[in-house]
Amino acid sequence: MAAPQDARVAVLGAGMHAWGKWGRPFAEYGLAAARDALDDAGLGWRDVQYVSGADTIRNGYPGFVAGATFAQALGWTGVPVSSVYAACASGAVAIANARAQILAGLCDVALVVGADTTPKGFFAPVGGERKDDPDWLRFRLLGATNPTYFALYARRRMDRFGATEEDFAQVKVKNARHGLANPKARYRKEVTVAEVLGSPMVADPLRLLEICATSDGGAALVLSSMDFARRRAGGSTPLVTVDAVSTVTPTFPNAVIEMPNFATDSAAAVEPAPGFRPSIAAAAYAQAGIGPEDVSLAEVYDLSSALELDWYEDIGLCGEGEAEKLLRDGVTALGGRVPVNPSGGLSCFGEAIPAQAIAQVCECVWQLRGSATGRQVEGATVAVTANQGLFGHGSSVLLRR
Amino acid sequence: MAQTRVPAVEGWFTTGEDGTGPALLGSRCAGCGTFAFPAESAFCRNPDCASTSFETVPLSTRGRIWSYTDARYQPPDPYVAADPYEPFCLAAVELAAEKLVVMGQMVGGVTVDDLTVGDEVELVVDTLYAEGECDYLVWKWRPVGAGPVTPGWEG
């Protein structure tokens, strides 16, 4: 498979509706984020030649056809749309679709939008009696919520690498501090280790303050061809490019139990494959021809505080079992060598599923432009995002300025 | 009056009431020997195997804990919780012969303080919830060496 000579696309605009629990229809958040991104790009809605929507499955039919829903909200112009669902990775797949359209020369300017309105409490499966749906069955037969899976990984880290409850709490403390000045974050409050460890245990060893909430929110990007961006160059804002997008799936046999499954693959006939999570960013690095040593900052999916430590290793910031040391040495805090989740991460945002992978990219764009007020990673040149959606969806975007 | 015992899901496990003991029912691919749980009937997950022939097999009834946790808060519907809610433990258990990890609740009365990664556990069948005159059954894990925690699991 030949790599395109220049597989970059330009990010002309990034926009977000603040995360929260606003209780409004998701399309309103997407619309606000889209207008924000278009303003940021200095473009109008009629300049958009393609709309790529990331779907939400808890908001009825408009959620399943999110691309069309956003296009209608902006006003039908005849623009082609697509709508994709890939669980937590939906936003990255929406970016991948827009990028492919641009790289194929089918359009110059594409708008990517994702937004969600979420119910309170644990994520539950979609309603109805669905005995052939593993996502329904895991709740029914096991009472296995999303934090169940996060907790299995966390306990495993403690057993294999000597991670402590205090390490997990320190991740939360770090991210809470990062998000303090982020106007788009839902939670902007400093916490102490004692407060984290004093919060109720939800799924041992994970506590309430260490598990990501469900949020309302919306995020959008305006992407363009490099030619289009060059023709418009000349402003004072540095041009940020998307250099790689990874949407890989696992390789059989996957030896890690993944949400919403009851069991792993069997390795009885074939030796276990390298892990799925490490393959996600690796594919992005390979596309861009750079490595983790080039990264200035990362936005990773901290569904739990403990999971952030897994990501340090999975995106190559350190070797297996070394994440706790990286955290304890302050390497991943603002001011450290490679800050992780300078936005505050899911810890400060909560999860708005189809918007989240897009929001990760928005933060990288602002960091690379040097406009992330109050949380700026000084001199950032390369940023990577990483995320995993259930049912085997990898997501990683590599950006550069 | 005795409750009627009904599996909460069809075809995923045997209750062992015929004296053979309970077991999870998985599939074994006739082409490459890959196991799957729940059983596959249409395709093999091995990308290099095109077999469409599978035999249903009981899986190992003992394994070692890969990881574990608990559920301190009541899971949402469609979980049918006891009233009042009683927290329970869950374990992901590694089966050596099948080389796979399978999840299950731990039997009642077990707390996370009783568990360690690597502990040996065995499969039992236990009531998941009761509704009307039926006890709906599911597989659970029990520490090896523990007495019968819930009556009737052996049928």
C-alpha cells in the first residue's frame, strides 16, 4: 500500500461548546461548536464542501444521522454529508472520513462535528430486550458497567507493576490542576490526594473522583487541503496540520478483555498478538514517520485515572511498567517534558462520546498554536491523541505545527 | 413451593443438574481449534481460518484470576438487582487450556479483600435474580476450597 506523498491536511478552525450537563438537544452543541470552528477559520458555512458527523446513539434518529442533523441546523446548502459511529472513537473516524475526502481531491474544505446529550449516572445500554447484543447482556448477566472494565485494568496495574491507589489519585490531582483555566472544561476545581482517596469507592480500586463522568458537549474542526491553506496563508496564527489518523482495529487473538465482551479471544491456536492499545498510536507514528520521542504533548482517554497510566506506555512515552515513575517524576504534568492531558482530560470534561475525540484534537490545535491560555505547553510542536472505542475501535490523531 | 430454575440466557452454560457439574459452553473451531465464549456458530475469529464448522464444548471449570473488582453501586437496567442492593465482586478468569479470559460475578459473600490476582477459582451456577416462581440462573466464580456458598448450585 503506497503512502500518499503528502498525507497532511490543514486545521483551519477548531471550536467547542463548553462541556457540562446542560440538558439541551445535542444538535445545539454541535451547531455552536461548528459556528465557533468556522469563525476560527475565518470561513462561512457556504465555504464548507463536506460535512462529516460523529453519531450519538442515545438521542434518537437525529443522532444516527448526525452529519445531516448538523447540516440541517446550519441550513441545507446541498453539501454532501456522512455520519459515522465508532463508539468513543467516532470523532476520529469522522476526522478520517473528512481527511480522506480532502486527500482524494474530492473537496477542499470539510467540517467535522460531534456532539452529545447524556443521561445521568452509569452509561446503560440502549433500551429494549436485546438478548443478542453483548452490550445489553453484560449488564443483564454480569452487572458489568463501564467502570467494571476500567477497574479490572487498574487492579491488573497494581498487581503487575506495583501501582498504588495514591498513584491513581495523583493522576486526578494533576488533571484537575491542568483543567483549572480551561473555559471549555466542566469541572474546574483543584483536588487533593486526600479528597480523591476520601471519595466513595465505585469499582475497587477506583473511586468516584477517578472515574470519568458523562457530559453534554460539542466539538468541531474545519479541515482543508494543504493547497487551500497555503493560498490563505499569511496570518499570524501558525498553521497546524493533521499528519496522521489511526483508526485501527485489534489483531487476533486479543488477550485483553475489552468492553463490552464477556471473554477475550482464545490464543489456543494462534500466539497472542501484540496488544491492541499499543497498536493505536503506533499506527499514527508510522504514518507520520516520527516517534513518541518527538511528541511535545498528548491528549489521552482517561476514562479512569488508572487508565491514563496505561496510555503512557501504550503511546510509547515510556516502557511497560514505567508509567508510575513518569507520573511521580512530574514528566506528564504541565512544566514536565511531555505533559499529558493539558486540557484537564476526561477528568475535567466528562465524556461526550462523539465529541470527545474531536475535542482532543481541538486542544492539540490550541496548544500547537500557542493559544492555550493558562495551560500552555511551551514550545509545543507535535501533539498526539489516543482513544479507544468499544467493539474494537482505535483512534489516534497526530498533529504538528 | 420450590422455585423453577431457569438459565438467564439460553445455551451459554449447563446447570449440571444431570450430575455432570455446571460448565460454560463455548465453541471449538473444527478448522483451527480456536475456542470462543460465548460460542460462535457462523465464523471463526482467526483471520487465517475460513472454517464454518464448530463444535459446542464445555470449557474448563477452573481457572486463575486475571483481575477482579466489585460493584459498590447498583448497575443500571437491564441488571435486575436485589432489594436492598447487595454489592458483589466480579472476576476475569484465565482458563489455561482454552487460553482465554472470561468474566463472571463472584458468588455472594466474597469481597475484594478475599481476592488476589492468580487465585484459583471454580465455576458454579447460582441465582442471578428471582422473578415470580422462577429463579434465573447464571454462572459465577467461587474461590477453590470454599464451601458451597449458596445452596442448590450442585442441583
